[in-house]
Amino acid sequence: MAITREDVLHVAALARLEIPEGEVEGVREQLGAILEAVGKVSELDLADVEPTSHPLDLVNQWAEDEPRPSLPREEALANAPDPADGSFRVPAVGG
Amino acid sequence: MIDTLRLTAEDAAGLLERGEASGDELAGAYLDAIEARDPELHAYLHVVGEQGEGVPIAHKDVITTKGIPTTAGSKILLGYTPVFDSTVAARCKEAGLPILGKTNLDELAMGSSTENSAFGPTRNPWDPERVPGGSSGGSAAAVAGGLAPWALGTDTGGSVKQPASLCGVVGLRPTYGTVSRYGIVAFASSLDQVGPLTKTVRDNARLYEIIAGQDPCDSTTVELPEPVAIPEGEDLTGVRIGVPKEMNEAEGIDPGVSASVNAAIRLAEELGADVEETSLPRSVDYGLACYYLVAPAEASSNLARYDGVRYGHRAAVDGDLTALYARTRWEGFGAEPKRRILLGTYALSAGYYDAYYGQAQKVRTVIAREHAAAFERFDVLVSPTSPTVAFRIGEKAENPLAMYLSDLLTIPANMAGLPGLSIPCGLSDGLPVGLQLIGPQFSENALFRVGHALERALGFDFVPERLR
């Protein structure tokens, strides 16, 4: 099944990637080729097979709920591109 | 005069113990070598040159190091200086290993040649016109080129084993869960593992011993069932070695690679191993497709953290928060991460999840079962690590699918969470060939034993011919 231009734009929006108009077709072609190759997984009939999400047979490992020191605020903000008033500044949301 | 090309990490530790060199002299010898050869090789993104009394080490630049820039080879992390240490960096620090520097890699560990680095490719010390493999190509080239006695890399689909193979060094991808991922820039969390790149198998076991073990900061880690055994013997009596025919006869394996690997297998037999052919029919046929669904799906989720808000690159944009995210991410990521984010998002999206991601997870079960069945009869499985020797820079850069085939033989074991060791087993056209040894989960000691015995018997000279 070929991937359409609309599919590419939809997925890009979900992934928060702004593809410049001139590059959409190139992305579509490359994704199409890769999807065709990986679509090979559908050749196998695996209706009765359980999926594997994790390679080790582990069940939840719980940590004790003990307070530990965390990063001081100024260190947590040390790499922020635009910190302000001890916070991360972002453009207006909603509005 | 310390010959860093020839010196193993054990040799280096010996010099320090006997007082024949100080920690500063030892690190100085590597820094001199870096100054002499790294302008050509570009194994390092950032040279640190810490002082210390132990054997110095290089870390792949996905390994978070407090106070030392960590870019993951990506412009999206340009200027980022971590405020904490990864567990592996902390363990190396506790063991007294000063950091020589941070090594180059394919951006965010996505690639097989180090050409995807946002900061330019690393070159193979055996032939600078060729790639060192990837994604841990900088670490492999640093060890092969005498620019570090040992180094850490990370392996998701083959990113330690394959560059080890292409650079003629030893690389271990440990059993999933044996080494902490805390502070490792995440790619695909059910696959990522940190592993050592070294000149010898014994060095590898020693570095693995330093980094392995349960970590409260990574709930997927476990205690090792037995202590790491530094290998000594050269006898393989009683070791049952399986040769999966699909992994040794796959289309695209160079004849020179096959010849080297077959000679190593015959040698194992002479050392006393019982060698027999076996089969992993669906692991090889479907492994690559399975990996290129599971890994991008996990990556698309992990890479959501790059938002231009908390750290890293931020686009100049007049618009709302969504516009800031979307522009920042398009600008900050290179072509391969963007390709994988889109692929992974597609595979996880409504309407396609079952056919792609869900089906790939079931294929993963099939691969794990095939390996488990093989390990009822064998202790170790062998194959080439990579179908080819080091390829030319630029040769596969424009064709992602051709590049992906470079990991055809490393991926199946990774999907099953199994450990794998690549050791150099010979040359083809003057370039190193890697032999991959795969074992059941937590069989690192067996891999070290077999790898060490073969290494001794093979007598491979790990110093690149043109540098001897």
C-alpha cells in the first residue's frame, strides 16, 4: 500500500516535525520504500503468537519510595535555551 | 616511549602498577597520538584529557558525562553540558579511569557508518577512505588507531559489534539488562545496551566487569548471575558451536568474509570444540524488517523529549508552542533521525499499529524462540559480524536500505536480548573481518572464553597495517 502525501503530512504533524513544502515528496518516496521493505513482517501468520515488548522475563521491579535529593533549580535550568524567572519560557499556549 | 597502537589496556595497567609510567604519562601518550592522528581520523568530537592514575578511557558521545559536553552527534544537543553522570560514566570514574574524550557516532546512534554524525564522519584507521562502521564508529576507530586503550559504545541493532568488526577490534554487546542505561541518550529502549570496545577479549571482560550490574536508576537492570571471569584457557574441548546456515550463507556476504569466518570455525574445531550446522530460518529473513519497525517506533517516542524548551537547540519562530516544537525538531535533527521518527510514528499510528508495530513484536517472539531452541543444542552460535568489510565513505550514504543491510547479521540476536561478541578473525582485501559469537542470555563468560581461545589461536595483529 503506497503512502500518500496526506499520510506524510499527518504523521509529520503527529511527530511535531515541520517538513518544508519542497521536501514532502522526497520524504514520501523514502518512507514508501522503507515501508515496503519492512512490510515483509506481514508475510508471517502469527495470529497465535504473543508479542514481545521486552527481551527479559522481568516483572515490575519496585524501588523504595524514599525521598532523595534532586537537581537544584538552577542546574535543571542550566541548559534551557530561554529560562526566565526560574522557569522554562515558552510561546503562548492556546489563546 | 609508549606505543599506544600496540598497548592493550592490561599492558597499560601493568605499566602503572609497576611504576613504569605515571597516569599522566600514560594519558599524555594517548593525547599525543590524538594530536597526531585524530585530525585525519576524527574519532573524537571532544577531547577532555582528564588527569588520573588509572587506564584512560573514551566514551561514545551518547554517554552522559557531568560537566563534559554530550551531543550524541546531533545539532539538537549542540551546546548541551550534562549536570549529572550516567551510571556507566560514574562506574568508570569510581574505577579510576580518566576520560580521554567523547567519541563520534552516527547521530543519536542511528546508522552503521558514522557518516550520519552532524559533525562529519570518522575514518577507518585501516583505510581512511573507508568508514569505521557505526554507530559507535568513533570508539572503534579510537581503539584501533591507538587513540584510546579502550572505549565504551552502545549497541541497539549492532552499533558496537559492527564497528568492532570493521575496525579489527573486539566489541561486546552484553545481555540486555546487565548494564545500566541510566544517562544514555535513548534510541530504542528495549534494545539499547552499553558495551566495551577493546583490543583484546581480556580487556573487554575487564571493562565489562567495571560497568555491569544492577542499578537502582534503571529498573530494567539485573544482577549478574555469576561474576565476570577473565578468560585464560586456550582449549575449547566440550564447547558446542552451532553454525546457523542462514547467517553464514546469506545473500550479500563477501566471499572474503566467508573464507575468514570459515577458517576461524575450523580452528575452533581444532581447539576441541564440537561444531555442527544449525538453522535460524526466520530470524535472518525477518529480523531486519522487525528491527526497522520496533526500533523506530521506540525512537519516535524517546525523541519526543527534544522540544526546544528544556535543553538543546531551539528554533527562532513566531508562533505557538506547536510551531516551536515542529520547527525546532526539523532544524535540529538530521535526515536519519527524522526518517526514523516518521517511520516509527507511522508504525504506531491508528490504523497501522497492528499491521506494523504489533506484527513486528510478534516476529520478535519468533526470533527469540528460534534462538532458544538452538541453545538447547549449542553453547555458542557463530557467523560473520557484518556481511562486508569496511565500505567506502559515501558508498551507501544515499541509500538507507543498503545501509540497513550492514546490520543484517547482528540484529537477530539483539532482538532476542542475547549477548554477542565480535572478534577480528582475519583480513579480506587488507581489511579486518569480524567473527560474531552469540550465546544465551547471561553467557558473557562463555563468549569471553571462546573469544579468547580463538583470539590466541588466530594471532590477529590488531595494529592497522598502514600504521605498523
